[in-house]
Amino acid sequence: MSTRSIFLVMAVAGLLATTGAAASETDRLLEILIEKQVLSPAEAEVIRSEAATEETMEEAAAPAEIGAAPSAYEPTAPMQVDEGATIFVRRFGVQTADASERFRMRGRVQLDFAMQNFSDELVDVAREDPLPDYGLVFRRLRLGALGVMRERFEWQIELDFAEEAVEVENTYMGYLFDHGGILKAGVMKEPFGLEYDTSSRYITFMERSATVDAYGVGKEPGIMYQALQPTYHVSVGIFGNGLEFDRDVEEGYSLAGRASFAPYLSGTDFVHLGAAVNYRKNALNTADDFYEGVRLRAREGTRAIDARLVGRDDLQGVKDFTRYGLEFAAGFGSWWFQAEYMNVDLNLDPNRVDPDEDFDIDADSITQDGYYFYVGYYLTGEHKPYRAFGGDFGNLRPNANFNPSAGTYGAFELAFGYSVADSLEHTRVGRGQKQDRYVLGLNWYLTPEVMFKFNAIYLEGERDDITGDGWVYGARGQYFF
């Protein structure tokens, strides 16, 4: 077989694997292969049949539309199978004919580049050492699997290999109830906030807002119940504090809850309201009788340059703290709006401070808070993929995938955001910080799985009597399966 023939076969295979490939394009390539005597007419017909099957299954696995039943929640939505089939394969997943057993591989890759132009004062706010002018980093490099066993038990395992380390991400087992709820146990996100609960695959900018970055929660081991209903979402749970065991540390715990609902849903238009609260008992070093440092940190809008503009120094002597959050979002046609307010109240115990750290304020509590707002518009006519049953945003599906030969170039989104994190109150006088972040973003969705993000970020930072400003320019290439 010639090199050209091999290339043509690979082209057909790639076309079949691409979401939304045109049937006419497939037929054209198959006819070329028949003419070159690479394929027989019978073999070409088999390929056409497989292409039709892939298209049918792609439609069956599409994300839930507004107002759809919560059973469409990933990964519980079954694939469509032909009558009498034993196993059907779609991409990296398999399931039994009755859909009672399902298994699928998943992964995501996010490669970020950023360059900065900071004033000397902003560098002093962010770090004691000079900052690099630019950086390239794998922000996320994840591989995992998920599925359903015995119709009722949902499971997921996911690891992140970015930064030459292995971290446990979403790893849990859950039981699915008839009423549209799920009870989970394992490592997962604590429920808190619209932007945080939205997957990093689907967030608007390269990073979440300065507010969420500083005052959001993390993934912890715990137990959580979620009610997934067509117009509302409720999550409550109790969580630990990391997977590492230290016999000298009483790890602490958190009690978390989040509720959201959609008072207005009409086609693709929506209004979202939500609130969340998270109480955390801080970890206590029982050997030396001091509370572990608390880190509430926000960087510059990328991770390719490590500018710690909030939370450069950990808070000391924190015995417990409570986070509060309010949410609003709306979408009308191709326009959308999103905003949140977050507040953190920290109770202090100056008698239980790490002797190697400073504690020099005369107060038994401090408060840090912030807010953000975003506005965006899809230049190619799409709409924000809101999911009321999850209280979050899902995967955007372009009206037409990237296919220059057919005159289509995917979807384009223009967005602007402002966020602030005010952490000037600190357990060490002069160590508090404040960040104001302005972001202009252009997102290019080639397919539902492949996209590029371009961010221009203007920053203002404050620490003690130092104020400064600067710019960051970032880009991300992302794909997931």
C-alpha cells in the first residue's frame, strides 16, 4: 500500500472519529479509496454503517438540555443500543445491552502559556524573589475512569499528573436513588459556589476568579448527598482535611451545604440563584498544641507565573472559619451574566500559634471577602449551557464544528470579567493583601472537546503600604475525552 493510500485511510478514520463530520465528506473520501483500490465497495459500506452508528450514539450521549430530567446527569445517561446488542462501544466506553453496567475512560489536558509585564511594586506585593517574564506549564493532565455498576452504583477514579506529581482528584462511589438523588463517599469537591462547582473544562477564563481562587474550597475525603432535580440542586456533606495521615495532627473537618434553583427557564434562557455555607474546624497539632496555618491564596489568573497576590503568608492561630457565598447568573440568547459574593469569617486563638510563626494582632477574629462578575457573548450564536439540576454550566456544543472545507470554524465567545479578593485583614500586621483583576477573554471552541483560550489580564495589587499594577497575557490549549 502506498504512502498516499495509507494517508487516505487515516483521513477516513480521523473523519469518523470527529464529532459532527459531514456524511457527504465521508462518502467523498470513501469513493477516492475505492478508486485507488485501497478499499472494496463492500468494505466502504461497512465504514459507512459504522459512521452512522457513531452519529446516532453521539446524539444519545449529548449533554442534557435545559429542563431535561436529572437522569441525563453524567455518567448515568445510557448510550443508545440496537435491539439484541450485547456490548456497544463509543469512543472509550462500553456498556451492556440493558445499560446496567457502564465503563468509560476520561481525561483532560490543559497546556498554558503566559507572559507578564508587572511594575516593580506589584512584584514586591506578589513575591520576595523576582518573577519570570514568561512560563509554560501543564495546568491539568488528568486521566481517569467512571461508570455505573448494577444500575445503582456510580463510581469514578481520577488522577492528575501535572507538575510531575500524582494527585487524587474525583474518586468516589455513589448510590443512585429513584427520586433523582445520589449519595457519594470518597474524595470529591466540597459544594461551594457556582464557578467552583463548574468543571475546569467549562469555566470561562483560564482560571477561576480571584474571589473563588482565594476563598473557594477544595477536594476532600467525605460523604455527600446531592439532590439532582430539573429546576434545582441541593448538596450537603461532611468532609475531612486531606488524605495524608499524621499521628500528631487532629485533622479537623468541614460541614458544607449548597442550594441553587432556576426561577426562570424558557428554552435556552435561564435565571440562576444560589447560596452556600461551609464551616471548617481547623487542624490542630496535638504534639505542640498549635493550629495549622490556613492558606487562602489567589494568583494572577494563570499558573504559568507564580505571582501570589493574595495569601502570600498563611494565616496563623485559626481555630475555625466559616465561608458564605451568594450566586446569580442569567442567560438570554447568546448573552450571559454571572456573579458571586464570598465572605470568610475566621475565629482566632492567639494561645495556639506555631512558635516558628508570627501572630501580632490584637483581635479574636478577622474577615476576608470579595466578589466577581462576568459578562459574555457568543459571536457565533450559541448559548450558555446551563444545567439547573447541577447548579452549574456544562459543555458548549458549537453550532458547527471546525471544518474549513465546509466553511465552518467552530464557536467563538467574547467575555469580560472583574474580581476582587480583599484579604488585608491578616494575623500578621502588614502581611494582608488585596487583588483587583480585570480579564478580557476570547474563547475558540473547535469542537465540544477541543478549544483555545486567550486572556488579557490587568491586575492591581496591594500589600501594607505597597501598591502596584501590571499585565498578564495568557493562552491555553485544551482537549478532553
